Amino acid sequence: MALAYLPMQNGNLLSAWSLLEHVVTPVLVVLDYVLVGRRRTVAPWWHPLTWTFAPLVYLAWYVSADLAVYDALDPARPLLMTGQVLVLGAVLVGCGYALVAVGRRPARRTVAA
């Protein structure tokens, strides 16, 4: 959830690992999907919903291990945490459907002169 990192962590991109993890890698993944990906037109409607599995597993680990890395995801404040998780999930699924829509666009054909 690269889109959520900057507002949730106050934009800490000073470390090389943080920049790589939260900016470079997500941008490369999206570019690969949009520009290079194959057979995007056959992605089923439910495919973006499956993209929530990894963050949900991470969330379960985050809570069970009491990581307390993100202030907005504090299990001691369940209402705030629930709201944040719902917003993050909606952003993830919304971005997923936007990527699928971009992938379904027909390729532009150039006419040889």
C-alpha cells in the first residue's frame, strides 16, 4: 500500500530502503502491469479482490505480534484502526479495479505510412 505510506508515516523517505520499498518498487510493479503485462484483458472481475489477501495476512501478523509501527493502526484504538483498515482496503481494491480497467483498454494500432 504505497499510497498509504506517506500520510501514515509522515512521508519518511529519507532512508534508501524506505524509498525503494515505498516508491520505486510499487511504481515499477504498476509500470510493468500497464506497459508490459500479458493477457490483462482476461482478468476476471474478482481478481482485484484477491489482492487484499496479502495485506490481510500482514495485518493479522501486525496485530498478533504487536508491531505498533503505524500510529494509525493501533489495536488499542479499535475504532480508529477499523476505519483506517477499511479506507486502506477501499483504496487497494479501487486501485486494483482501475488497473484492470487500464489493462482492458484496446492497444493502439499505428498505421504504417
